[in-house]
Amino acid sequence: MTAIIMDGKQVAVLVKDEVRREADRLQELGVGTCLATVLVGDDPASRSYLKMKHKACGEVGIISKNYELPASASQNEVLDLIDTLNRDNNVHGILVQLPLPGNIDSFQIIEGLLPAKDVDGLNPINLGRISYRKHSIFPCTPKGIMALLNHYEINVAGKHLVILNRSNLVGKPLYQLLTTVDPMQVLPLNTDMLMLNQDATVTMCHSKTPLVDKYTREADILITAVGKRPEFVVTADMVKEGAVVIDVGVSRMGSKLYGDVDFESVRDRAGYLTPVPGGVGPMTIAMLLHNTVITAAEQTKNTIVHLVKRWV
Ligand code: GUN
């Protein structure tokens, strides 16, 4: 068997087309959709991710601004910047690039984001609302994975899904999206994509799971987000024949990026496989843009309602 390669770059273009249409519509209403990013310190990987995010904003007509603080910045300095951006009516989305330097309490920073502007969907209000199946902003990577599965018409209902990750950024929201969330809430702008995903049976594994292969071999759909090569690699013998394998891991070795999956061997065993780079990465960025136009549209609606209220 040779796996069908799930082309995240190509599906991201479809999402970006839709985002551009929405950004244009907002522009016609006089709203320039704007994303503000915050970088604390000078981590080269974070800087390179941010560069890609800003480039993508430019491609779809989203204004993007980057705010930088030195690694020596205090907790209050970061919170003050967040507060300024929260209050700025011209900024619709705020992304604080993670990880933050060790002296900063990341939770307090994320909690300080106005939930309506939290385009990462990581604020406890937004993450918590997912548990209650209420409309919210969904974290970009899980949302991107959903859209990829939808695009390739992979129905998760009744399937055994194994996730190797338990973080707030990937594993936990992914579990919610693939089991109980109404897919129409995840991609509310999108009318073209098939909405198939719900009712999976999910096993969540993590770094302390003994004999992780036992679980991966049972997965109809395996989603791996470990990022610790060469210590951890998903090899062909860990994958069920014909499984869908989604690789979220990114490890830099020398100048090259690698996923968690040993691509060449797993390709001959899996039914579907995402490459690294070019799989989940472009989808995550596309969903950041998607979240940004959604927040801008929501804030604009609120502004209009607010103005109408003021007029009457
Ligand atoms: N660092 C790695 N991935 C992400 C992400 O999706 N959002 C933010 N803010 N930081 C990250």
C-alpha cells in the first residue's frame, strides 16, 4: 500500500481564499482586519514561525503588526502590552508566541488576553467553552487537522483515534473537536467543506504512557505531536495497515525539519499520511488567519450593534 499524501499546502490555499473573501468583505465595511503578534525574547524558531504568520497575513489582506519585548521583560511589562492591545479597537486578534521565557508565567499572560481577541483559542474561557459545546475560538492546529480530515472525506465517527499529545495547544482541544463539537461551529465561514467529523473514540497517550506502540498499532487514525526526534520516531511497525497518520511533530536536525513519522517506511503502510513540512503546518497558519477574520467580524458586529444602540 502507498499512502495518499494529505497536502496541507493545497488545502490551506482553499482556506486562505475564503479568509481573503471575508477580509475583503470587512474592508468594504471599512474594517481593516488586524492581527497583533507578541514576541518576548529572541528565540530563532519563534521568530521564524512569526515571519511565516506575517507573510500569510499579507497574502490574504490582513494587516499584521509585531510587538517585541526583550527576554528580560517583566511579567507586568508583558501584561501591560497585552492590556494596550486588548483596548486597541483597531486590533482584532492577538497572538502571543509561545514558549515565553522561563521567568514569565504563561498562564497569566494567556488569561490576560481578551477572549474575543484570542486567535490561538488558548485563553481559559475559550478552551473551557469548548467543553460546553458553545461557540468559541478553536485552537489553530486542531482546527487545521479537522479541516484536513474533512477535505479528504475521512469520517472519524466510530473510528479509534489515538493522539500522542496531551497539551492545551493540540491534544486536549483535538479530543473535544473529534468527539463532541458540532463541526459547523469549527468552520463557520466554510460552506464548501464536507462536515463529517464527530463521534470518534479517542485514546490520549503522552510521554509517560508505557508501551505506546500497543496503542499506536490499534489506531485507525493516529495523530502524533511529540517533536522529539531522534529519541522518538513513529516507525512502520507502530502503524496499523491502512491507517490515517497525521504528523504534527516538528524537530529541527541540522538545517532540516522532520516530523515524528519515519515518512518513507510509513508511507508504504498507511492509507493517508501528512508530510512535514507541508502537512499540518500550513493548515495551522491558515486557521490562524481564519480565526482572525472571525474575531474581526464578531467585533465589527458588536461595534455596529453598539453604534445602533447609541443612535436609538
Ligand atoms: N508556538 C508553537 N505553536 C504555537 C501556536 O500555535 N501558537 C502560539 N502562540 N505559539 C506557538
